[in-house]
Amino acid sequence: MTKFNSILLACKVPTALFPCQLPFYTLILTISIFIGCSNPTKTEFDYDIAHYAKQLRGAAHPYNNAQRIARQKAMLTPRMGQEQLALELGLEQIRSGATEDGITTLDSLILAVSARNKEYDAPLIQQANIYRAMAYLRLGEQQNCILNHSRYSCILPIDSSAVYSQYESANKAITSYLALLKKDPNDFESRYLLNLAHMTLGTYPKAIPKEHRIENPLFTTKQKRIVEDKAMEKNMATVGLAGGVIAEDFNGDGQLDVMTSSWDMDEHIQLFINSGKGVFEEASVRAGLTGIAGGLNMVQTDYNNDGWVDVLILRGGWLGLFGKIPNTLLRNNGVNDNGEISFTDVTVQAGLTGSYPTQTAVWADFNNDGFMDVYIGNESAVTGFKFPSQLFMNNQDGTFSDCAKQAQLEINDTLSNKQYIIKGVTASDYDNDGWMDIFVSTRNDQNFLFRNKGPSNEGQILFEDVTKKSGLAGPYHTFTCWFWDYNNDGFDDILAAGFDSSSFNEGKSISHDFGKEMLGMEHDAQKGSLFKNNGDGTFSDVSKSVGLDKILYMMGGNFGDIDNDGWLDFYCGNGDPDLRSVIPNRMFRFNGTTFEEITNQGFAHIQKGHGIAFADLDHNGNQDIYMTAGGFYQGDFYQNIYFENQLPLENNYITLRLIGKQSNSFGIGSKIKLTFFDGKEKRMVYRRVNSGGSFGASSLVQHIGLGQATSINKLEIFWSGSNHLQTLYNLDINQFYEITETSDK
């Protein structure tokens, strides 16, 4: 045993807590353990976030528009043959936010090339006109929605108070789109964007030629708004690019706070502390977050079981080889004597190392030891470079060991024939056997479902790929995903949003297919997939039967209960990096049978959505929605959005904070079953303690709608990790309960 212990010491993993332990047969087998469960030291791992940010500033990756503009200008010369470079320069200027410069570049290009009157120049002129139309539409947004921002900006149907006061750019966009449609009446991208431009001026639909008009309830029906954007009033309208959000009680005062990130490596994490008086206080500096930059996504947990919520920040997604940037684990230190919260970067000492492009991870107690582990899905988007997924098992001493290879979870391993662009990971116990399983979505190929088989005889946690037998293989080309029990039958289902851009024809964006959908036409865009758990280890795609065979082109999304009726609803943060992809974010409410689209009741924001969290931020009994808005190019920024719920509190609810003892401290992964009478109907409602979707994190405190229930007959908690069953009877409604783990046995 001497040699075995010495190798474990080199791996910095205590023998008694080693989560990937195999029997000691030979020294060779022992060495394989060390290789498989890695925990690199600081000398093996460059963790200098400022250094990575500096590298990105000088890199010519597709989203570093300022750098690309400088290079293209240096390459331009007066000689012939530079037209394509000038076209690209104009596009980069628009992407960078220098929209008027981009328009000037494109105007000069169109004038010069048109003067030649050569037939072979037609495609170039057409592309320049497409970019110019987009630029005018974007310039109108910048002048009106961003610089003159209000709570109704950019939300369809456009409120009279949000109609553009600076209308010249929108008028030029309309002229440009009419010219494009004259050349190609089947250009549904231009047709949709033409209708959108008219909406911004208040001239929709009457001023639009009948042959180009799109009349759809999403655009035409003005209903009472369920939500209103109160970010400005709440001091939370921070401006940024795509990023993550966490709604959580970080300082333990009973009020839900908000933490946001931006994938811009020059922007630090922001923390908004809920004052309980209707506004939020920006507390990032005092919390020690000014040096913590970037982050396309964030997920929370309590990795050390001290009762304070910690945060994992994920970086590098979409950037390929430029995305080899470390993630960051922030330990919540709790509050000081002044009641102020602070965080400490513990990434290196925790062993959460590696520099792979990612934006998705999920925390769960995979080996049922009462401590949270984390699975990270990495992107392999560059031919010849494979970035394996990572399963960091908690060593119970503040450190982690990567055991993905031994657990058979190392997607994108060196032996696989394919490379997967992993975009979403989520965890649940889909077969109710007491072990947390994993679902993985990939943008370029199939999905994966890994069933947790528990430990082997040697104590090694193992997963089985059950994708094919479960009916989830596809290929589906998905992005945002989550487990949820949408139909309250006790088995967790899966929603996975389609995100396949390979079907876009003739260089069109998602707006082309969205326009066709709004006209009731067939289109090529992938739709969302709702996989119903059949309770026997298989899933069925029920999207069409429940009303979800629609474009759910989500870069972010999450679920909650917007009306407290006990059925889960969800909000889609739609779009992609293309500036033409300005389709509205969409909201769906479940009635127990089908999903009703209620997008036009205040939710149809047309700026790109990313991280989304459902949370009762104003502590009034119904859930609000916070969303990080903005895209990926340097000029595609926008104010974040706080949709305050305006519904009267007609349905009842209960709020539960689980406190684990043998289970992890927040009971993450635990299953909740509520039995109550909604009027005369006996109902069961199920929830799993998690933070929701794979982009954006709702609170671990569970807010559960009860409909018209006047009391709760029975509350059952199936504690994750310990597998204890705890039962409570006759709970009051509209109350907050903290429930400490015990066992009925």
C-alpha cells in the first residue's frame, strides 16, 4: 500500500475520499488511476485570466471585430480586386457597432461596382445590399432602443410609446428591403425584417404592400401584458453582450439577488444585492468580483457544504482554439460583520483546471456521498482538436479530481471518430433509481443520455450510454436543454431546443424560416423537441401533440410557473450571432394538456436572449424573469431585462428551502412531491431541486404553484444522495418553509 498512497498524494487526493478508487492489483493499474483522475498542480496549469483576456484582444477570431477591421483596412489598396475585402470590411464595421462607418463603406462599394455594369458583379452587389439593409435596421435600434431606452423598447407588438422617434434609419431599411424583395419575392428574411421595420415606426400593417405583409397574432394581437421590463427602475439594466445569470440568495437574508456575466473578457462579473425595498444595489466591487472577467454562462452550487452558494463561471464557448480559457470557481465566504458578501477565487486550489472552450456544466451528487460533483461539456469545433468532457468528482476536502475517462463520460475522447460541439448538459434521475443521470446536447450531431449505474464492485462510479435504447439519439442538433417533469407524472422529461443552421439556404439567417413560420408555411429550420419520459427507460417526442412544433432557436432558456397553476411554463432566449437573427424571444404556458404561446403578452423582446432565470425577485408571491440580453459581436450589446410579473396573485404557492444533512446542503437533485386538492380535483405536483435550464440559473429555493389549493395535504421529499424519504402533512399555503433533512425510517 505504500506505493499506492504515494501516488494518491501526488494526485493530491486523500485515500479515504478518493472517488475513483480501483482495487490495488499492480503498480501499472495504480498509475492508470493517476492518469485518469487528474488534478494538475499550478505549475502544470496557466491560470492568469488577465493574460487570456490580453491574448483575445490581439486575436483575429470571428468576434474580435475591431482587430479584424484594422487588419482589413491595412490590406485594402486602390488596385482592382479588392471588392470582396471591402464587403467584409463593411460587415465587420457593422458588427463592431460602427454602423454608420459600415454603411459608408458599403455605399462606396455598391456605387463603384455598379458603375462597371458587369453581370458577374450582381451577387456582390446583392450581398452588399443585404448588409446595408441590416445596418439601417440595426442603426435604428441603436438610436432608439439603446440610446433612448424605455421599458417598452424592442418588445412586440410595439407600444405607441416605443415607436421610433428617430425614424430615418428605419425608413431607409424599409426602402432597402423593398428593393431586395423586388428582386426576390421569396426572400422571406427580407419580408419578415420589412414587417419588423414598419412595426418600429407604428406603420404596421397598413403601410406594407399586401404581397409582403405578414399578419400573425404574435404581431397583430395586443393583449394585456403579463410582464413589464423594470430593469431601469430596479437599477439592473446593465449593458453587455451574451452572458449568464444566477438568481439566488447569496447573502442569506431571505431575498433573491442576481449575478450576471458577459462573455466579453474585459467585463467583470456583476452582483446585484436585493435591498428588499424594490431596488437592487450593485455590489461587485465590495464582493471582490472586479478581477473576475468574462463568462458566457454560470452555474451555482455549494461545493463545500458550508451553506453558502458558490459559483462556477464557464468560458470559451464559440471560440474554437481561441476559447482555450480556464473556468473559475468562486467560493462564497458568507457575510462579514457589516453584512456584506464576498467571494474568493479557489479554482487552482480546487483542481478545477484545464483550458477548454465551454459554456455548459451541471452540478449533481453523482456518487451519493453528500458532496456536489460537476460535469463540464466542452466544445470540439476545430478539426483535429478534441476537447474531452470533464467529470470532476468532489474529494470532500475542497478539491476535485477529473474522472470522466474512468466513468465512461469522456465525450470527444481521442479514440472517438467524431468531434462534438457540446452546447448543453443537464442532470436528473430520469429512471428514479436513486442515481443522477446526464443528458448532453450537441449542436453538430446526436444527443447523449448517460445512465448512472452507481459504483462498481471496486467503488468506481460508472455511466452507461443508453442514448439509442432510450430513443434520444437523433441526430437532433440541439442547444439549450433541461430535465423537468412538465406533465407531473413523477418521471422527468427532457426539452431540447433545435439549433441546426446547416439547413439555411442561400446564406439566409433564422429570420428567413421564422418569417415562413409566421405565414403558416413549411420551412427548413429545426424545431424544438419535447421528449416525454415513458417511465420504462424510453422517451417519445411529443412536441407536435403539445403545441411545441415551433422554432425554439434558443441560446438560453429556463422554466418556471408564471401563473402559479402548478404546471411548468418556459421562456426562450432566441437568436444566434448573425445580426439578422432578430426573431422575438418566446413564452409558452402549459395548461396541463398543451403549451399555449403567450409571447405577445409582453414577452416578445426582439433582442438576442441568453441566460434566463425565473425568480420571485420582488418577494410578492409570483415569479419574475431576468434575462441577459445581447449577442456575440462587439457591437451587438443591449440592456439586460427584468420582466416583473404583473399578474394578480389569484393562485397560491409554496416556497421551499431544503437543508440537507446526509444529502448535500441545498438538497440539489432531491425530488419533491406535493399532494393537494385544487378545488375538488386531487393533484400531485413534482419538482426536482435544480437551477433549471442549461443557460441561466433559477434559484435552488423552489417556488411551486398550487392553483386554488387551500392547504397541502402531504409533502414528500426524496433526498438526493441519502435516498431518505421525508414526509410532512398539512402545510399552509403561500408560505416559505425551510426543511431540514430527516428520514421517515
